Amino acid sequence: MAAIGRLAGVSQVTVSRALSDPSKVSTDTLRRIHEAIEQTGFVPNALAGALVSRKSRLIGALVPSITSIVYSAMVQAFGERMRARGYQILLSETGTALEDEERAIMLHLSRRPDAMMLTGIHHSPKARKILLGAGIPVVELWDITESPIDLCVGFSHGAAGLAAADFAADTGHDRAALVHAGDERALRRKDAFAERFRQRTGGNVVEINLNAPASLGQGRLALSRLIGEFGFEKGLIFCSSDLLAHGVVTEAQTRGLRIPQQLAVMGFGDQEFAAHVEPALTTLSVDREALGWRAAEALLSRIEGGQADRSIIDLGFSLVRRKSA
Amino acid sequence: MAAIGRLAGVSQVTVSRALSDPSKVSTDTLRRIHEAIEQTGFVPNALAGALVSRKSRLIGALVPSITSIVYSAMVQAFGERMRARGYQILLSETGTALEDEERAIMLHLSRRPDAMMLTGIHHSPKARKILLGAGIPVVELWDITESPIDLCVGFSHGAAGLAAADFAADTGHDRAALVHAGDERALRRKDAFAERFRQRTGGNVVEINLNAPASLGQGRLALSRLIGEFGFEKGLIFCSSDLLAHGVVTEAQTRGLRIPQQLAVMGFGDQEFAAHVEPALTTLSVDREALGWRAAEALLSRIEGGQADRSIIDLGFSLVRRKSA
DNA sequence: TTGTAAGCGTTATCAT
DNA sequence: ATGATAACGCTTACAA
């Protein structure tokens, strides 16, 4: 900046002002400063700015995985909103291990973000403590709790499981299978499903825990195992994601099983392809864009406004009935 | 750090040393320093560290979209490798507009990243200039060129299109259709395909430009349009992504068209589901993990070693023949 | 093994 | 409208 100042015949401070608040600088010097910037290819150092102003315009974001559309669509909406307001996203994948998340949180906090976004409400005690101590807005996504670190935006996974179980019971099924990838929130949905379904129908519930990232192939495998291990060829299958459901449907068709008459299949997430699969998937719809968008809004109002928004935001879900169940 | 020093009975510098190079500090003071850190919940300020050391341990990454598995799988591999070596990823989505990418590059550079990763080899002249001026390693991904900004890791999209056309001709097709989402690299593949296919077979090539993000629904729509607008019910369809190919296959099955006898379908990317779709997709396979991984390695050796790796890295592609063509 | 001093490139504060 | 000066919280010499 000092060099730009010399070129433009002003001091370093004036250059700083020209960039951060042009209204405080005369149009003539403004022009000379921009010319000098153009010539030199000067790019201001945001590290120095953040250090002294204590505002980094950086938002830390932690997701289990970036390749799952479930998270990436949410991060996309979140990031878009944040970028529009002049913030950048420092993104890390944490996997599912709490200690990895804790480490990532420390790393993020060392960059002094203006706010943090976390996935889920399940964190290590130390992570909570450090986050609280950081004194910045924090939003937890995808789930709700009575005691968020600061803010949370999501929906009740227990309620989602109950809704799926009620649908299964209402549509006359007395056998059900649960197929999931083993993540914490999916487990809560399936536990709620199992309890409610047994309660209402007295029927049997079997379960396949794939313990692997959800994929079409894993979905096909799940149905094969369901048939091989449990002789499950009639009933409703509740999958922890649409991708798994799509795999189950594909495998069922290959085997000549009729959907939904013989096998009813429910997914979760209402991803783009859900409506276009043949037969179209019945699923629990979650608005992932709204999730990211609302989280961004809530953080922004905390960062800039003071507080405003309430701290527990339940976005709910809806059951979309299509052809597969 | 000064406060930690006071608690541990040492100076601020010793605390700094304890954190950056523990071997330079006696085990006893090291212990006292860590106790003090534990008590206070101190998190070092990486902004200050980066400012003076001129090393941010930050890598800027620019992708068109994070929700496309094509890019997210690559970024995942890239980020994993970088994190393992102590770097964090500043990620931005740039869409397809060059001016947006340019703006994002400026923003990233202001944070003084130790290196930058860009998608594609097509950038604005100003972007090139600024990047060059930044004096940091830059890697361009997904494509190769004789004149990269610094490094490039990818493969020839022209060659990929030729390979697909040769396959189509070799398997006896004399009509072909191209379905694509309109992105720059897909256009280069389809242009190469069209030219080679016409040259070899003299046959007709029709084209659908969806001008929308690739999706299952768009793939179904594409086949509907192909049939409606061109009466295309026999021949080979080369799609710019597996997702579109999957949509075409789904629509074909719904309409009772036989694959591959009547309609042969080729995808691009060899995504996870490609092998599990029914019928399994014939596609051009690109190793997205290797792409990210090699890009990270190349940058790392430039950052830390000096130079080492050669600057144009062609990872190639392969044609995977399955059932759909 | 530890400490002192200088300075990284900005913004904030107070003058002019 | 502009400038001088003092931080911000670290790392890097250099010294003890």
C-alpha cells in the first residue's frame, strides 16, 4: 500500500481508505490510486487487515463429507449466501470421528473466522468448550436440540423416523426392513422407525447396517443381503438415503420383484433424481438449500446485527409419496 | 502467547517455539506451557503467524460447482492430501463465468495462499497475469495445455472425444447423438466426436445442448427431445456425463427401447453408479481421485521442494465397455 | 535453552 | 480530505 501511495502521491493510509471506504477519499486521488493498483497488480493483504480489525470475513465450515450431495447442496447454498455478503468459506471434511472434528475446529479457529458452521449436534466436550470460548456465532446444522452451542438449524430425525413408520403402518405393511449407512442421524431415524413400527403393527423389523458411504452399488447389495440373510421379499424397506433406495429399486427390478406391490421402498432426502427414477421414489423430503440458506442468514444477523433470529430453527421435513411405496 | 508465557513463567517467544518447534524447548517448560494452554483454552492466531512468516498454510481452490460429484470427488482427494500435510483449503465455487472466476482469484490471493488450484485451462487474461504475479505455485486441473500458468494435471478432452467416436464407428453405428450440459470441456469432447464420427462413417450426428446442470431428469428429457425433434430411435448416444447417460437409459427403458441393440448409450466419468446401473454404463473413465491427488503432490513438491515434478501431467482416460453400448 | 528487538501490512485513532 | 502513529499477535534474527 505504501508503494501504491508513492505512485499516487498520497500516504499509505489514504490507499487503505480508498479501498475500504472510497467515499472518504476525493475522486481525483481515488482515480490515481486505482491507476497505480492497475499498473502494479497490487492485491491487498487480507491477513494484515484481519489481524488488526479483528474481522476476517472468513467463515469456517465443517462437513462430514463433501462428495455426498446431502452435504454439498447445503454447503453450496450456505456458501452462495455468504459470498454474496462478502464472506469466504474455509471448508474442511471431518469424517464421522469426533476427535477429527475437534482437531479441525482448532485449526479453523486459529484462522479467526467470524463464524463457524458445524454439521450435527454431536461434538466432543472440548470442542464445545473451545467454540464457546471463541466468542463467535456458531451454527449447528441438520439437527435440532434444546441446547445448541449457539444456533441450530435442522429438523428432528426422531420425528422423521416416526413419520416413515406411520406411513408404513398406514399403507398396510406388517414387515419392514431398515437399510442405512451407519451415520449418527440415520441411526436415530431408524431407531424411531423401528420402535414405532413394532408398536403399531407388532410386525417384524430387520436391519442392514452397510457401514459404508451410501451408493447405488451398496443399495443393490443391501437388497441382496436382505433376501439372502432374512428372506425379505415382501414388505417395506426404509433406506437412510435416496441413493440407497435407488440401488434397492434397481436390484429389485433386476430380480423381477414388483414395486411397490411386493416390495415398497422409501428413501430419504428427496434428491434431484428421486422424482425421475422409475418407479419414482417415495421419500422424506428435506430442503437442503433452505438449510444452508437459513444457517447463513442466522449467522449473518448474529455477526452484523447483534442477535435477532431465534436460536433453534426447526425447518421440518415432509413425506413425498410417489410410486415406490 | 504473552499471557501463556506469564502463566508458565517464560517469555512470549518461548511459547511460540514450544508450539512451532518443541525440540528447541526444555521438556519441563514445555509441560508448563501446555498446562497453561490447557487451562486458558488458548488458540494461536494463524493470521499473525502467516503475516510475518509469509507462509499461510492455506491453499486456494476454485471449482465450477461443488455439488457435481465430478468436481467434489477431485476436491476431496486434493483436500485430503493437503490436510495430511498440514494445509487447509479455501474453497470457492465460480460457476462458468470467467469474470466470476477472476473476482474469486483476487479474493483468494488477498488471503495469501501458499498455492492455488484452478479448474480448467480457460481463464481471463487478467486472472493469468495476477496469478503469475502472485509468485505462488498454481495448478490447473481437468485439462492439459502446452502453456499452463504453472502446472497442469488432466487429460486431453479432444482425445477423449475421438476415442468415443472410434468406439461408435467400430461397433457399427452410423447414426450418433450428442447430449451435453454445455460446459467448455464437454463441448471440446463433442466437437472432436462429431468430426471424427462423420469422417469415419459419413453418418449423421445430431446434438442436444441442455444448458443446465447435468441430472437424471435432464437425461430423460434429452432422450425425449432426441426422439421428438429428430426421430432418433436408433444409434449411439454420447452423453457428457454418466448422470445424463443414466437418465437416457431410464427414459429408454420406460419407452421400451432396447439397450444396446437399438439405442447404445455412452457416458463420461465412470462414476460410482455407472457399473451398477442396469444395464451397466459404457463410459470414459477418468480417475478423479488421482487427479486431485496428483495435483496436490505437484503443488506440494513446488511449495516445499523447489520444483521437482514436470509441469504438464497427462493422466489420460480409458474407455470402459459395459452393457449399455 | 531462553530472551530481546524488529517488523510483517494492514486498520483505528487522533490530528491537521 | 489527508496524514502520523500506534497497535494487531505472531516469527525471525541475533544475543546471552
